Amino acid sequence: MTDISIKKVTLNYIDQLQKIGRQTFHETFSTGNTEDNMTKYLYEGFSIEKLTSELSDNNAEFYFATYDNKVIGYLKINFGQSQTELKDDKAVEIERIYVLKEYHGKKVGQILYDKAINIARQKNADYVWLGVWNENPRAINFYKKNGFVEFDKHIFKLGNDEQIDIMMKLKLND
């Protein structure tokens, strides 16, 4: 699958973003969560209003991974005050890398990840950080393989369920 292309998402593609966002989140987390909590999160977290606001934010960027003109994954990165926590001007947050299940193991996540790291380097960030669910060993291993180390934990609320995210970071400049 060498012909995967990456393109920046604009407001014109909000419907596709909503679709891939909901589908990949559901595929990734539905087995470990109640249907009520999933439905609530998918409705609120990927509402057109919320996505419009995120797409209009100069400190956040979305990118699609496409194959045969089909969106198969996406990336969301945040800078400065748009980071969900640290809000460090010398950092970039990878908020989301999601790939459709049928494309897992085909390097799509790695391509999106590489895009995020390239952007972080262009912005002269000192480090990249992210939060990953402590019950998602596949993602944790992916980031460890790419050199990320654990530095903290935080709570992520999915509906009425409080979950633990492991916070990890990668130093870019020594």
C-alpha cells in the first residue's frame, strides 16, 4: 500500500471527517465500553458544531490518509493553547491517529505519525506528547516502538465512565 496519500482536512470535508471519526472511534473502543457511553460520546465528540470549531482553530490541524480516493484514517494535532493539557508552546500534541480496522497493519498509522513528527519539527517543537488509553496495548506499543516514554497519567471521561490515559512524550531535540 505505497499509494496512500495524506491531505489536510478543510471544512469542505467535514462530513467525511465526522464519518471516519465516528467509525474509527467505535471500532477502537466499542468492546471496552457500554453502548450508552459510546453513543453519547460519538454524538457529542463528533458533532458538526464541535468539528467546525476544531477545523476553524488555527492551532489545530487534521489530515486524512486516503487510499484509492477513500478516507482510511486521520490525524489530529494541536499546538499552543489548543493542546488538551500541557499547552506548552514548545510542544505539539498528537490528539488522534485512527485508522479503519481493515487497514490495520498496513503502515497507515505510521504514515500519519510521520506526518505529525514532520510538522512538529517544522514548528521547532522540543517534544511531542499524547494520551493513550491504558487498555489499548496496540497503541501503547506503537508509540513505545517510535521512542515515546511514559511521563504521567490523566483521566479521560467517556460518558459516565472515568478511564485512565497514559501520557507519553518524545523529545525531538537533545
